[in-house]
Amino acid sequence: MRRLILAPLLALLAACGASDDRTELVVQRFFGSCQADYGAVNDPTKADGECGIMTALINRFEADNPDIRVVENVVFWPGYDQLTAQLAANGPPDLVTMHSSAISDYEARDLLEPLNPVLAQAGVSPESFTPAARAGVMVGDQVMGLPIDVWAPLWHINMNLFRKAGLVRDGRPILPSSPEEFDAHARQFHERTGKPYLVQVTDKDFAGPMRIFYMYVMQQGGAPFRDARHSNFNSPEGQRALGFMRDLYQQGHSVRNQDYAGAVSTFLKGEGGVLIDGTWMVGQFTAASQREDSALADGYAVRPFPAIFKERNVSLVDGHNWVMPRDERRTQAQREAAARFLRFFADNNFQWARTGHFPAYTSIIESAAWRALPHRSDIAVLTQIGEPLPRFVRRQSPIEFIVGEEASAAFTGQKSVDRALQDMQRRADEILQSF
Amino acid sequence: MSALRRPPPLAVVAVVALAVLMLVPMLWVLILSFKDNTALLADTASAFVPPYTFANYRNIMGEGQVFTWLMNSVIVSLAMTAGVLIVSSLAGYGFARLEFPGRKILFVVVLFGLAIPEQAVIIGRHQIFSALSMHNSYTALVVPGLSMPFGVFLMTQYFRAIPVEIDEAAMLDGASRFRIFWRILLPLTIPAQATLGIFTFFQAWNDYWWPLISATDGQMYTLTVGIAATQVNFAQAEGLGFLMAQAVFAGLPTLIVYLIFQKYIVRAVAGAAGQ
């Protein structure tokens, strides 16, 4: 009996004591954890959604590279508080997911390692990135990250309501190309369907209003930032953009009192014509359009944000990337492991692109396989006209919150446009001049 | 029970109605936790009609590290509760009963601690633990919580409320100061200890910020940090049922603690209120 108890204990101790000579690669990411569904899946083609595909890709990498032990640290989105704390404690992970808009902040403080040598070792050329992806990770001639994707705000369209409103021609949605046309389409839509044209986030979540405001300013040829220390929101372009957003809302062309979840639900229930949301929702809405009981049944289309102000054909984009925080203790073996990991992600970028995000590589954008995915050919142009916010602006994350908060206050009528723009600029400048 | 002490029926109805009203959000969370995420994404009103599912709870249980995080939370909360009770009792006794130079000033300094928010000290605290290479350890998670000015203040006031004649009588009988503290005064402070213990346990259990930046290794996550990390992006829309199941799962241990110690907790709160 004693042996029966002791034997497993000794085996356990032996296992604990056994040395693991694999190279440890600490990978920190957001996108959630879904071990119950995908913990044992190492074929990315059998996974769906951001979390599922990311988990399966990492499982696959581990299976293909038995000499590397991947320690996967999943963090709550976006994870920058944890990363900053880890950098302060001199214990950063080897690779971290980071938005393109956040790279400048960490790069300016010399907290990121340029990936040029690692990518050269991995055989990944920045020339293979799409222009939008390249703009997201390049600082001068330094490559600060390996792009995972590019994403952008899109117009998700309920074609069933558009048909009813008479806004479909040759099976394609008719989209406005000027503020006046936008107003006319919205009126026509409301008259024929009894519903608002626009579904957008109006409360609590400020990312949506921020992106729309930036988009309208950029479409007018305006620059949201003058230089690294000064924003430029209180400009003629800012006035026109925010005034237009307010007019749409005040004239009843938009839903009201919607947070993010509410706006998505409202669109899925067929309570509005156009939802402004990101690339990540393409898969969900495509799936909904294939269900007979859905308001989107056989009636979903997606398009780039239309050029309402025609001075520039441009679209705001951001992206997810792998970056390598500086760590003097990182060994050559870990660098080599990181190079193989990045190469693996570059090679399997098509699988990630099934999430709805844009691939980061021109070869995939041009491939028949990607264009055969639902709706991708309708939005592919964004990889050419997509433009991130200026690289010289740091602290973009808190500034984005301010821009969204003030824009939301203005178009919902809580503040005048003038006051909101003044406050937006003052608050942003305080941040830009605080370091 | 005499007729005089029986509460009026209207009051009973009002209390029951208020209790139900208070339970509504919790019931809403519970119902949502048994619904499919896709159905909730389309319409949260689907919560009122079947089908219901355990999938969200299965997904939580299927997360390999969830029980590690649960155990971390239990260890940290219990250790912090025990530590706070020991430190606060000793300090409270000292301030209430002992004469030493600077006692009043020191007590004022402790009271100042009540007015200093965690945000004001957290960077300095993080730097200290970084310099000591102590992040990602139970020590780092527990030790900062031991300095609880509220606990010292509460215990000081409680010890002060106990007649000093009790100490004098015990001294006449030859009891040492520690014996008086341990055998006589400390048992009299049980209601305050229970109140402080409950308060500390729940605070430690629910703490998010410090564990977020100190326990950055997934193996050292507490439950609050761990379950937040498992959320997919835009979980409020795409994973609402899972989000609610997480809330139930995270709250369940505290509910169990309450059910087990219900009698003591009610007595403690009633006793503290009567003081």
C-alpha cells in the first residue's frame, strides 16, 4: 500500500526535477483565452475567431518546434498597463501584441527593440508588408514590429433595408459621396423604412466617435496633429467634421443612447441601415446573413468608409503587431526562437486574415484565396488608401479617449461644437506637453 | 414573539420588495450567464426564453489555469485578512492602552493614511518591489495590503471602549500585559475583528489594480486578473454570457464564505453597529 502511494509521488517529484532544456519564449497577447474550445487544436484551419485562430496558431508553432517552449501570457485588452509594469520591473516578455498606434509611445522611450536583424534572420522582408501595414510599424528605416494585420472602421450595411429604401443599384449599395447626399440618403431611408440610417455608438464607448471624427478630418485633407507637442483639432476641418456629425444626429439620422453592444445588437435586429464598426465584425455579420431568421438574411454588405469629404481618398487604419520589448537578459537562443515564431506568423498570415482583419502582406491581399473569402474584394482597397495616425504623436491611446469623449458630447448636444473642439485640443495638448 | 415586537405587515412587504429589487440585477446576471453568446449578441431579450446552456461555465472550467488563479486568490485573501487582523489588533491595543513617546503624533500619522488613495502610492510601491525583485510573488500581493489605517483606527476605538478597569483587575491578579491582551481584551473585540476580517477579505478578493501590475506572470494571476484576461476583445458584445458567467464564478466563493459564516457575520455587523 505504501508503495502504491510512494510510487506516483516519486514519479511526480522526478518529473518536477527533470530539466527542460527547451528554449523558453514568453509571448504576451490579448484576444482572450479559449482553452476549452481550442486548447487542443493545433490546426488553424479548424479554428475560428480571433481567440480561436491565435490559440491554434501558437499550438501549431509549438507542435512544429519541439525545441521551443512557448509560455503564453494572456492579458486583458489592451494589456499596456501590465507591459509598462513589466518594463519598469525589468521583466518584459519576449514578444508582445501591440497596436500600431501605441508603438510610437514605447519606441520614443527606447523600450522596443528594432526587429531588423531578427526579421533578417527570419527571412521576412518589410517590403512584403502592405503599405498600410508598413506604415504602422516603420520608424525611419527601423522595423519596430511584425504586423499581424491592419484594421479599419467600415460601413456594415443592411442590404434588405437598403433595398426597401431604394438605395441599391445592380445589387450594390448606393453610398453618399458628399454631406448633402448623406443627408438626402438618410431622409429617403427614414421615409421608406421608418428607421434611422445610421447605427453608431453614442454613449460610454468613445472609440467609435473618435474614429469617425479623425476620418472626416483626414478626408478633408486636415491634419489632426500639428507636431509632436500640438494637436490641431480646433481647425476648420475639425469644425466641419464635428458640425456634420452633430447635424446627422440632431436631424434624427442616427440611433440614440447606444453603447457598443447596443449598437451591434440594434444593427443585427435590423433597426438601422449602416453600422460603423471595424473589420473584426465581418465574420459575425456574414454568419448572421446566412441564417434565415436574421434581419441580415441574404442581405449584408460591407464597404470602406465612403469619401464624404472628397479632398483626400484616405481611410484611418490601425493594426495589431508583434513587438519585442528591450531586455538585456534575452539570450541569443531566445532571439532565434523569436525569429522562428515571427516567421511562422508571417507564413500563416492568411489564417489570421480569416478573422476579418486585413492581411499584412501584399501577396495574401493579391491571392485568390483571400479574395474568395466573403466580402474581402469589396474592401481590399483599404490596404492601399489606409493611413495610420502620425508616427510622431505619442500617448495616442489617452488622446483617442479624449477625442471620442468630446466628439460624443458635441454631436449628442451636451456641448457646443466650438466648446468641444476647444476642450479636445486643450486636453490633448496637456498630455502632449506633459513629458 | 410578542405582538408589540412583530413588525407591521406594510414594513415587511416594503422590506421584501426592496430585497427583491436589490436581487434583480443579480438575477439578470445569472440568467444571462446561461445563455448562448451569439443569441445575446443579437438580442439580450432572448435571455427570457429557452434554450439555456452551461457552455459559458464549461468554458471557464476548461481554462487550464482557472483553479490556479482561484487558489492564488484564496491564499492572498486569507493571508491578507490574517495579517491585517494581527497588525491592527496589536497596533490598536498599543494606541489604546500603552503610553509611549510620540503616541498621539503616530496615531495622527496613521489617520492620515485614511486620506491617501492607493493611486498616490502605487508607482512608488511598484518601484520598491521591483528593486527587491519581489513581483510575481505572494509576498508582493499580500504585504502592501497589511497597512490598513482603517483597521488600526477601528481596533483602537474598540479597545478604547473597553473599560480600563478590566486591565487593572487582571493586573492585580498577576496577569502579564500580553496575557491581558490575549486572554481578556482580544476576545472582547471579536465583533470588531469579524467586521474587519470580512471587510479585508472582500477587499483583497476583489482587488484588481495591484495584482494587475505586480502579478504579471499568468501563473501568479489572482482570479480577478485571470478571468479578465480570458475575455475576448469586445466581450461586452460578443461574449456577454461568458462575461456574466465569469461574474457569477468570481462571486461564488464570497457567497459560499457568507453562507458558512452567515451567523457570525450578521452578529458581527449587528454588534459593531451597537457599539
